[in-house]
Amino acid sequence: MSAAAPAPAAETGLFLDGLRCSGCVSRVERALREAAGVAEANVNHTTHRALVRFDPARVDVAGLVARVEALGYSATPFDPDALERPATREARQALVRLLVAAFLAANVMMISLALYLGSYSGIDPATQGLLRWVGLGLSLPAATWCAAPFWRGAWLGLRRREITIDLPVALGIGIAFAASLVGTLHGVTHVFLDSASMIVFLILLGRTLERGARARASRAVEQLVALAPATALVRRGERIEEIAARALVVGDVVVVAPGQAFPADGVIALGHTEVDESLLTGESRPIARAAGEAVTGGSRNVLAEVEVTVRAAAGEGTLARLASLLERAQLERPQIQKLADRVASVFAPAVLAVTAATALGWALAGAAPLDIAMTAAAVLIVACPCALGLATPAAMTAALGRAAGFGVLFKSGEAIERCAAVNEVLLDKTGTLSEGRLAVSEIALAEGCSAEALLQLAVAVEGASTHPVADALRRELARLGAAAPAPRGERRAVPGLGVVCDDASGVAIVGSRALLDERGIAVGAALGAAAKTLAASGASLAWVAAQERALGVVALVDPPRADAADAVRRLRALGLGVALVSGDHEDAVALAGRTAGIDERFAGVRPEEKVAEVQRRRARGARVLMAGDGINDAAALAAADLGLAMGRGADVAVHAADVVVRAPRVGAIADAVGLARATLRRVRENLVVAVLYNALAVPLAAVGVLDPLPAAIAMSLSSLVVTGNAVRLLAWRPRA
């Protein structure tokens, strides 16, 4: 009996509101995963987004939203045309609460200052009483409406029989206000009205600033989506119509003017131009594109108007895939974050236990009830583990956005963690270290023949062939500024040897020396000697002959990428060993290795031998990064500690890799390793800050050194320090 086919899977994104800590994240994930038909659910604390894979036959998006809202959080289905709306609405509401809290706190602080000074300057009791009641009245909306998010979060948690991090914060605010109320009723001189209102203001301020930092860190997905234009000009016969870009279908012909972005992936049907792909790949120089060459949706037309045949609808093209890949990466947790999440999840109950023990200790020591209440409030507020919960996701999200800016896409946070640990790099040659297409490096000519005439003859013989040699010959002829000739008469391809063309002018040949020998065409001594020199350098040779005479030989190489040597130097500067592993022949591999400065080289390596080489190095303790782009690299990419695929390569290689490099630069590999190491440093720094903060602040609050007001300041500052340290990654620059 055959195995049952897997259930069809759909995928949706949800915008979430109300997430306060890693405990909130865990609760939403658990609720979604427990829903019938859900295969996978991941929530990102930094971006406040969930990504859910589910069986649409068993559950729909409305059902997923309902499960989230049953927990007390709000959820909005993903809308690519309104990415900013939920965040903008949430930010506007938070800003209003913050401004009201600031107004109330400022006035309460002035009243408190008057009370403190008046106790020394002889202010009369009636005025003191009036000021206390006015201050209490101003503190009431601060402790209720302004603090409503904390009260709501605490109450919803209790309804679920869970202790959330909002509970200690709400209790701290409530205790400070209640103590002030009791003090006012009993005419106590100092009633801590400033603490009751300022705590709310400071915590709201911290969360507002933190939200802004999180938005900066998670802006990469929005930037990718925003690259695509909203409309496109489509040719309908002789007319040109403007339609929504998302309405484009495969086969549409769109007109793209200079300065405009391409609305979808496609192939240039008419014209030639230069394309700016910097926002997609990090490549700073415009790239020439002519008829028949592909362009990517979201890249920008620089030079001239062109017509492009659409090859992928807007929601299915490269831009959509990259945005999906980046968003999924933001939701994947590395091991170091999972550990921090587990620690943070037990913090709220621990905080309540420490607070109860503190209050009991002060009571046994005979402290006044007001002092006990203020000390308990300080402990509740200062122990909030927001910094610990943010330490890792803020840094990972910032790193993913920064990497996307220079053309590197990590598929997960764990990939960043593993990239930081690699110490050896294995590079494939074709398409990774080299350009991946043949180019003419040199031409040796028989006496009386010019390079331009030789290339025109060769291109005429090749005709419309798509063979890499034919493509290289045409590009070299175009580089010389010569017009491409019309194809010659009847062509016949000789497998493995070349092309023979026969017309009224006679027989012409483009191919190997063996094909010339087979046809009895003699080669002059000087030309033969020049060909041996070219072959010894590692080049492939294409002979050109006509009318029983060898006219010349064209040397073709797969040139190394322009930055290959510099990239290898940078990798070594990072302490990485570098080796070249290729299935190409010995001469070609030796040429590429010499040019890039790689001494350890392996040629003629089969796919299974690449896997064996990766496993051999890992067995001796190395942590291996394998970089490749072809189908023959896919298994080795999967076997390595970290697989890195050049994004223009085979789909199977891209899917097998942990990192996809969109930039046509070998240096992007060094960029990825350097950024990954910087990210892990930021994460460790953040964790140290978070742990030290709690280790120092909680005891100080417990022994009465920190009052509620400085406790609120310390708690807000710890979150801001951690988030600010993470956002520094957005300014990271690779070392030269």
C-alpha cells in the first residue's frame, strides 16, 4: 500500500499586537500549533509577526486569528499592500498614552516637589492636604487608563491561569498608587505620588523607544516589498495601458522607462539598457542587459526604455520569494535564543516569589507598611526580564536586515549562529569563484587575418546557437564594436567537436583541433605553437578555419569574479582556511586557483567526492562552509555545517543551502561570516547586560536602595541598552 499523500499546505502571516515578552510569544505559538491542521507556527518577538503553515481543509485564517484573540492578543491577517497599517495604528495609540502620561507625570512631579520643599519651609497643613489630593487625582488616570496595557495583559494572563510579565509591572504600579492613596487618607508627609505616575510614563517611554528600534531592525522585509512598483505599463497591440502590477500575468509585455523599477521578473524583448540591482544584490555598479537577457522585478532601469516579457507574476517572482525567505529567517530561533527564552519564561513567577520573600523579610524586621509596599513595588518593577527577552531576537533581526542590504539572505537565525562558527571554506569554481560563463581571453591569428574578421566568421558559422562558446564569441564581437553578421548556410553540429558550415563560399569550421585534423586542415607552425601556449595557461580553445585553412584560435576561459582574490584574502584575514573544490579539468582549476590566490585545489571532483571532502574535514573537527551554485554542489551544501549558494545558480542548490548570496561577489561570503560573528558578539553582550542588570538591580531593590521610581528608570534603560546595542548592526561595515 502506498503512503498517504501529505495534506495540502497553505501559508499565512499574521500581525500581532499585545506581545510583551518571550512568554507571550510561547503562548501564541503553542495555541497556534495545537490547532487542528496546523503544521508549523513561529512568532517573532521583534517584528510581532507570526508565520503559520496549515491545511486549509481543516482550518482557515479566520480560525487562526480567533485562537490568537482568545488569548487576549489581537491578530491581523497578512496584507502585502498594508504592511505598515497595524504598526502605525499601534504606534499612534502608544504615543497618545505616552503623551498623556508625560503631562500627568510632569504635573504630579511639580506637586510632589512643592510638598517636599513645603515640609521644610512651613507650608500649612491645609495646603499640603489639598496638594496631595490634587496629585492623587492626576495620578489616577496615569495608573489606570495610561497603564491599561499592563492591567489588560495581567488580567488576560490570570484568566488563562498564567503569570505574564505584565503582572509584576501592574502590581508595582498598583502598590505605588495604593500606598499613595493610604498615605493621603492618613495625612502622611511623603506619599510617593511621583512614583505612581512616573513609573507608568517611564515604562511607556521605554516600550515606545524600543518599538521604534524594533521597527528599524525589522524593516528589511518592508523594504524588499516596497521595491516593486504599484503599477505597470502593458502593451496591448498598438496601445499601452496602465494596470496594477499585481495583475500582471506571464506573457504580458511591459514598457519600462529609465528610472522606473521593473514590475516583475522577465526577459528583455526589445532594447538594451543598464540595470541597478543594488537593493537586491548589493552590487553597486549598473549591469548591462540586452534583448534575451533576464531582469528581476524590483531592480531599476537606468539607461533606456525597454520592453520586457513577464516570466513570473508579481506575487511569485524573485522579489516575493526573497521577502518570504527573509521573513521566515526572522522567525527561526537559534539555539542561543531558545536558551534565553526558556530562562525568561520562568522569570515572572520567580519575580513574584522574590517580591513575597522581600515583603515578608521587611515585615519581620518591623518595617512600616508604607516602606514594605514601596520596596515590594520596586522589586516587582525592576525585575522585569524585558532585556533578556530582547537580547537575541533584536540582534538577529537587525543582522538579517543588514545582510539583505548587501545581497546575503540567511534562511534562519540558526544559520547566522553556525556561520559565525565556521573555520574552513570550500569554494566551487564555476559560478562561485568564477563568473560561470565563458569569455574570450586571447586570440591567436594566422598571418593576414584580423581578430574582427575571425570573430565575424565564427559568429556567422555559430548562427543562433545557444552554446556557451557561441555566446562568448558574440559578446567579444560586440565588445569590439563590430556588427553581428547574418548566419551562414547549412550548419551541422558535430557532437563534442564543433560546428561545420557549408555554403557557396565553401566550408567553414568552428571547433576543436581534432575536428580540423579530421577534415585534413593543416595548422601553421607559428599558430600551433601559440595554441600550445594558450592551452598550457588553462584556457579552452576554439579553432576557426575556412577554405581548408586554419585562420586562428580563440582562447576561452571562465574568468574569476573581479573580487575573487580580494575575497580570498579577506577570508584568510578572518582566520578561515580556503580550498577550491571543482569538477572542472586540472588546467582550468589551476588557473582559477592561481588567480584567486588559493593553494589548496582539487580538480575533477565528482559530486559524491565533494560530500566526502566535506565529511573528511568535519571528522577532524573543522566547521565547514561549502559555497557552490550548481546541481552537483547541492549534496555538499547540505552536508556542510553551513551551505552557501550563489543565488543565480541552480534551484536545487539554492534550496539545499542555509545562506543565499544574491550579490555577484565572492566577497559577499566574507561579508556573511564577518556580520555573523559581529551578531554573535552583540547577542553575548546583550545577554551579559541583561543578566548583570537583574543580578544587581533586584538585590538593590530588595534591600531598599532602589525606590520604585529609579527602579522603573533602570528597567527601561536595560531594554533600551539591549535594543540599541542590537541596532548598531544596521551600521555594520565589512572590513577591507
